[in-house]
Amino acid sequence: MKKNDANRNLEENAKQKDLAYNKSDGTDQFMTTDQGVKVNDDNNSLKAGDRGPSLLEDFILREKITHFDHERIPERIVHARGSAAHGYFQPNAEAKKYSKAGFLQDANSTTPVFVRFSTVAGFRGSTDMARDVRGFAVKFYTEEGNFDLVGNNIPIFFIQDAAKFPDLVHAVKPEPHHEMPQAASAHDTFWDFISLMPESMHMIMWAMSDRAIPRSYRMMEGFGVHTFRFINKKNESSFVKFHWKPKLGTHAVVWDEAVKISGNDPDFHRRDLWEAIESGSFPEWELGVQVIPEADEHKFDFDLLDPTKIVPEELVPVTIIGKMVLNRNPDNFFAETEQVAFHPGHIVPGIDFTNDPLLQGRLFSYTDTQLSRLGSPNFHEIPINRPIAPMHNNQRDGHMRQEINVGRVSYHPNSLGGGCPFQAKIAEGGFESYNERIDAKKVRERSESFADHFSQAKLFFESQTQVEQDHIINALRFELSKVEVPAIRERMLGLLSQVDTNLAKAVAKGLGMQVPRSPERPMNHGVGADDKGKQEPKPLVKYAQTSDALSMIKNKLNSDTIESRQVAFLCADGVDGNSVNTMKAALEKEGATVKIIGTNATAIKTAEGKELKVDHNLLTVSSVLFDAVFIPAGEASIDRLKEEEKIPEFLNDTYKHCKVIGADQEGILLLNETNFVLQLSEAKLEEQGIITSDTTKASLTADFISAMGEHRFWIREKPLT
Ligand code: HDD
């Protein structure tokens, strides 16, 4: 088994790979069949004569082809497209106050983790940049067994009860008659379902916001979504909400960029994660918890068990209990990223479930799905899924059993095996479920405390800046314009009007429709509530304040670091080498990455006659793949770049997407090729994030870096009409 050693560094990893093929005695480098027979010719099948038919006895060919024919397994029904990495988790001194979990006790200890990020709706080969929720699943290989925190980058969910999950997924996946659209929610079946499910409105606000088009997996928050329980050493329980806070801040791209990235590099997020780790820029998150004492369960005007609700950070602050660093890429995509099996039911002593009905249903689903996806109840024996904690039980046999269990005893109690394996007492680390008192009737109902579907949707929308609200409105206009059935659009406008009338009006305007005066019932009900005649609409609770934590722009997390950000340098023959080197050195000092974009694929000549290696031919890239653009000085270079057809689009897009543009000396002349240059008065350049040698307060490099730290100059965006 490959142990996930958090501290194994990349160099050592590479060395080990070499060793596997180059044993010193030379014996292990030969190609063999699966049975270990050395292969002498892997290029020709066995034939009757060199122009004759192939022979059935060719066991080498048959084995090779048979294996190949079975190399695919069913992809995940949701979260099929993902990327993953290894790393470690380290608790801080706070953690042990809240939970007795072993991996949270010692601030000097580290626990290996494997993390898989994913989109939800698209198939395995779909684009990373779809508007979608992102999965954020973490497997902690603790000494007390595996703990999986299987969350998303959005802290709530579309539905309140797991019984609706198959409906949600059937609605959002490509439509069954023609399998379109791929990896997108902008189609009738999705919005038909949503328009009939008022409980999804809060999640819709998040999914239509820029949270659903992250700049990078490394720049996303993660959430456990459900309320879980922590149990401490005194056996006291508290409710917890899990939060992952990214060290690089929470950032997104804009929709036009997302659409263009999908064409330019559908692997944008996968590549970003892989390259960051390969270059030693290890992604890092803090793990935080909102802790709510058991006694406060009913203190809020929403239900802690309702997965469509957040606990606003202003009501219960997030306490940081540790950090996670991802420092090693997988060795093999299939063996690790594809075969990893997460499960919200994988918990360890010190952590427990609540009665959230969405969580309760998930506890069944995840093992069940692995049986058809990985093909056997022995999927826990696949190396990436194995716990590092010793594992002994009486489970036996089944497809693909790896372990050779010795002896004749596979039952409990037994005397023939000396009673092994023994049950652990609680004091010995045996798992005990929290002894929650349950005194209830068996019903198929939803609690009335789940019935307010709009207050938090409103809270989210109203907590956003104008720019962010405009993006939500535009996203809804886009999605609903793709809907073909007018009645679905109308129902959606009715629901939006319950969130915010201005929002509904603005969306309606973009659709050329009116907001319905009396939206279709039921509103603010759980699905099926009318049948039971029990749940009455609850008056909307207007939250007293907005929550800055919900806005990516206002959020304190919107870190101004430029670490690992990608800067395109537009260069051609005659570029000023000094201008390139000065800016490059300054950016690299801040941890940013510079890519020389040239007019060919190899190298260009600087004005000083030196060779400058090209990272990308201009032909193969677009500005959407970079965070900022710099135009170095050099008259000949600028003249040559002016001839390139791609330059106007490159610069216009950088401007349109509100990203920083820097130009050294005559570099500014290249902006004459753009269609935005006329809008810019020289005095306003810097305010607009266009940094030139003429406008500098400090130095070109310092000003460019500080402008990059702002990430986007939203001032360039025209307000919505
Ligand atoms: Fe789920 C995969 C997250 C509700 C059923 N889910 C899956 C993954 C993530 C989540 C991140 C991918 C894990 C990986 O990378 O392998 N799911 C969530 C969150 C939910 C949620 C945050 C709501 C809070 N899921 C949910 C429900 C059900 C499922 C209600 C079913 C009743 N989810 C599955 C699944 C998947 C899955 C079908 C597909 C592949 C897998 O489990 O291993 O069983």
C-alpha cells in the first residue's frame, strides 16, 4: 500500500519512480505479461505467416486487448470531473477544546489528506469552467480511521431532503432525449425543477453569483454544508459548521472569461492546481468551525438542521482550528483521483452527525454508489481508500478481495480465535454515537422550521456589492434566456420577486418580460406541503444586517497577495531586455509567474541582441488565461506586435475583464490598437488599472504589483441597463 506521507517531497517521489524501472540487477526493467512472463515483441501479433491471419493462441495479444477493453469504469453520476492532490492537515491549539478526535489533539502533529475538487454536472471530459457548484472533498487519513469531509464551495444546498436528490440531478444533467447541454444549468429541465422548488432559491443566488466560476480551486472557500456535531473529552456535544478559508483569498473570473477559457483551455483548473504544486507553490487553507453549543439549538430564526441555511458569520464567528497544505500531485490519475471514494459517513470518534435530512440520505448513497462505480464492497482496499489505522473485522471475500485473511474465524463472538478482533471500549477509542434523545412519531413531513425559503436568499443578494449583484442579474438573464418554455421563465420571475423586487425587475427587463403581479403558489412552502395542509407560509424574517462574509469583494478573505498569479509579457524581436528583466524579477519576488508570449514558439531577440526564451506562441494563448498583461518597452517589438492580428483582442479582453495592464515607455503605443484607448484620459489611467511609466507614483514595478493586488478594476464595468 502506498502510505500518504505528507512530508514526502516531489524530488524523492521522482527518484522512487526511476527506481521502480531500474533495479540495480537489471531484472525489473523488462516488459512482462500480467503473469510475469517476459515479452519479447510488443509490436507484432502472432500470425500464420507475416501476411497471414492472427492466431487465437496469442495470449500476449489477448491479455493486452482484454485489459484495454475494460479500462473504463462508470464515471460518478455527479462530480464526474475532478482533480486531486495529496497534502497534510495540522491542527492548532484551539482544536482540541471542541472535539476529542485524535487528529485534532496535538498542534505539532500532521495528518495526511487527499483532496478532490470537482464540478458537479459535467461528464469526466467536460470543461472546468462551467457555471457550477464545485465539490471540495477531503479525506483525512487519521490514526483512528478515515474521516471524510465531503463538502462544496457553496455553504448550502438546493434541496432540504435527500429524497429530492435524484430529481435535482435528473433535472440538471443534459436532457435525456438528446444529451444536451453538457456541463451547464442553462436549459429547461433544470429551471423547470427549480421554478417549482422554492427551497432552492438561496442556493440559486449563490450558483448565479461568481462563486460558481472560481478563478482557481486554490482560491475557493470550502464548506461542510450540513451542521455536524463535535463531541469533546467531557462528552459534551456542540453543533459545528465546517469552513475552509483559502490563503490566497476567494476569487472568481467573469462570465465572458469563463466562456472563453472553456475554449482556450478546458483543463484550466486542473492545470492550475497541478502546476502550482509542481512549482512548489502549495495551496493552503485554514480549517474553521462555527461552534454552537447544544443549548443554543433553537436560538436562531432558521433551523440548524436545514441545509438550505447558513449561520451568518456575524452571528457565530468562525474559529480557526488548523490548516491544510496540498504539497504533492497524484502519481496516477486513475488509481488515485478516479478511484478515491469519499463518504460523509466516514467519521471518527469526536465527530458525529445531526438529523439534517439531506445528510441522513447521503449516509446511504455514498457506499451504494461505489458498489457499481468501483465494482465491489472491497473498494476500501484500493490503495487510495485504505485507512492508515489498522483494520480488523470479520468481513470476508467478495469481488477483488485483496487481503488474504488467515485462520478459520470470521465471526464474533468466537473462542477459536481467542475472541479476536476485540470490540474497543469507549476509553480505548471505540466509536459511540452521540446519545441524542429522540421522542417522535414516524412521519413523512418537513418541519415548519424549514419553511422560510427566501430570507437568506435575500440576505445573500443584498449583501453583495453593486457589481456582484449585476453579475447575478446577468447570469439569470443568460440562463433564463436559454429556457425555451415561457411559463418556466415566468415562474422563476415570481420566485425572484420574493427574494428582491429590483432583482426580479432587472431580470425581467433582460428577458423582455414583466414580473408577475401574483406569483404562482406555492411560495415559501416545502414541496408537497399543500397536500398535508400543515405548513403555512411563515412570515419572512428580515435579517437586521447584511453579511460582508457573503460578498467576495467585501470579504476580508479577498487577499491582496499576487502569489502564483500569471502575468503575460507581450514580446517580439527588439524587446527591451532590461524592461523585461526588471519587471520579471519584481513580480517573481512576490511569487507571481511570468510567461513570455512571443511571436513564435521558441525564442526572440532582445534589443540588446540576447535570446529571450518564449513560453507560449501568441497563436496558442488568449488573455483569459492570465491575471494581468505587461507590455515591455522596445520600439521594434511594439511595431512588430502591431502587425499581429491577435493583439487587439488580447488587450481588449484584458480591459473588458477588468484586469491590470502595464506598459513600459513606448509599450503604451500598443494600446492604440485597442478599442478602449479612446475612453481613457491620461489622468484616469491609473484609477482604471492601466499602469504606464508616465502615470507612476512610486515605480512602474511597485505600481503594477500593487494594482495586481486589487485583482480587478470594476470601475471599467458599465452598470447594467
Ligand atoms: Fe454528493 C459525490 C458533495 C448531496 C450523492 N458529493 C459527491 C462529491 C462531493 C459531494 C464533493 C464528490 C466526491 C468525490 O470527489 O469523489 N453531495 C455533496 C454535498 C452535498 C451532497 C456538499 C449536500 C450537502 N450527494 C448529495 C446527496 C446525495 C449525494 C443528497 C444522494 C442522496 N454524491 C452522491 C453520490 C456521489 C456524490 C451519487 C457520486 C460519486 C460518489 O458519490 O462517490 O453518491
